[in-house]
Amino acid sequence: MSTLQNRTVLVVGRGSGIARATTLAARAAGATVVVASRDVAALADAYDDPGITAESVDITDESSVEALAERIGHVDHVVSTASARARGTVDALKPDVVMASLNTKVVGPILLAKHFAKRMPKDGSFVLFSGATADKPTVGMLAVAATNGAVDAVARSLSVELAPIRVNSISPGTIDTGAYDALGDQKKAELYERRRAEVPAHRVGTSDDVADAVVFALTNTFLTGVRLHVDGGETLV
Ligand SMILES: NC(=O)c1ccc[n+]([C@@H]2O[C@H](COP(=O)([O-])OP(=O)(O)OC[C@H]3O[C@@H](n4cnc5c(N)ncnc54)[C@H](OP(=O)(O)O)[C@@H]3O)[C@@H](O)[C@H]2O)c1
């Protein structure tokens, strides 16, 4: 295992949820972290640590990704948690919503690879985010499933193309990040209760569960092209 001492990690995503837990875990492991999303002011407010700097990026816009790479210069590891939700049944799904999901979770990471890999050391790595829906079809999650399946294919392909730079994906199950707030309190509570009853781990996941897996993926130098399921066994039942 390597460590993250004296390493720089770019974490794309919001200042809360999985991106925040990952940022704090990478800091605790010794890294300097650059956090980036479309809302740089919110990101800057979210942290009070000279080892964490906030940058603006829209990973669906190649010029924005290229400009970020030029501003930062060298990074050792890149983690993309960015997502645009595309929930809905097939009769109601709008193509632009599906495309936003694919652009954010699939095209965005490809652009990150295009502009950052050449600036990274041979022992650097990428972590992309897919999700349990890729394995477990659920009504209303068609576009999310398609997106997450594509993320895993991109991670596996990049792990061969960018080698020896490593590329892995993390596939969370149901994680309490605020991602389900839009369901409303009652539906969210029912969902969590269902998960506690059905999932082998008998609980809903936390952002820290996922951040631990990210640090593992960044530091285990023999891990590449792998999809890590951090889902409490949700996809098994
Ligand atoms: N939570 C779960 O249960 C769960 C389950 C399965 C998979 N996942 C995956 O795990 C990852 C993290 O989930 P989360 O719930 O912590 O976060 P999230 O709510 O999915 O947050 C993603 C953040 O990505 C940023 N973003 C969106 N589009 C962007 C763009 N074009 N460029 C740059 N940043 C962009 C947004 O921040 P700004 O508005 O500041 O740009 C957004 O708040 C996601 O990929 C998600 O799909 C989560």
C-alpha cells in the first residue's frame, strides 16, 4: 500500500455528502486536496483548512476541465463524485435529463482522464462513481442504471488505456447523503426502513463508509479496473 502523504488529490463534487467525506479522509491520510464543482463559493465555505483549496469546474465542459488542469498542474489522484440525477419511469424521461446524467458521470470523467492523466505520475489513479442500480434494475431508475453501467465500462477501459495509472470505480448502495431528500420525509424513511430490513448489512450506508473505500482504491497499488461495491450487500438480494 502507498500512502497519501505528500500527494495531491482532486475531488470533484459538492461540499457535503460523499465528496466531503472523501476530502476529509484523504486529508487525514496526509494528502493535500483540491475540491472542485460548479459552485466554488459553496465549496470554499464548506472547508476551513489550508490543505484544502476550492476550484470551479463544470466537468461537462471540456474547456472548463482543460482550464482546471492548467491551473492545478500536477495532481496524483482524481476522484469524480459529480452526478446529475435522472430518475423517472421510461414514459416520463426526457432526453435532456438522460443526457445530463451521461454527460456528468460518463463524459465528464473521460474529459478528466483526457486532461489530467498526462499531468499525473505513473503511480497516480482515478476513482469514478457508479452505483448499485447498474446491477439491480429498479423501476424509475432506468437512466441512472444506464449511466452507472457506462461508468463501470469507462473505468475498466481507462484502466487498460492509461496503465500503469490505475482506474477504479466505486458503486455505492443506499447512502445517507441527502441524495434521497427529494423523496420527502415519509418516503425517505420508508426507503431506509426497507433497506434496513432487506440489505445484508441491515443498515443504510454513510458517506464515511464510501470515503474509506475511496482511500483504499487510491492507495492499493495492485487494484485497477475494479468495481468496488460499497452497498452493504444491496445488490445480492
Ligand atoms: N447517495 C447515494 O445513495 C448514492 C448511491 C449510488 C451512487 N451514488 C453516487 O455517488 C456519488 C456521490 O453522491 P452524493 O449523494 O454524495 O452526491 P450528489 O448529490 O450526487 O452530488 C453530486 C454533486 O456533483 C456536482 N456536479 C454536478 N454536475 C457537475 C458538473 N457538471 N461539474 C462539476 N460538478 C458537478 C454538484 O455540485 P455543484 O452543484 O456544486 O456543482 C452535485 O451536488 C454520485 O456520483 C452518485 O451518483 C450515490
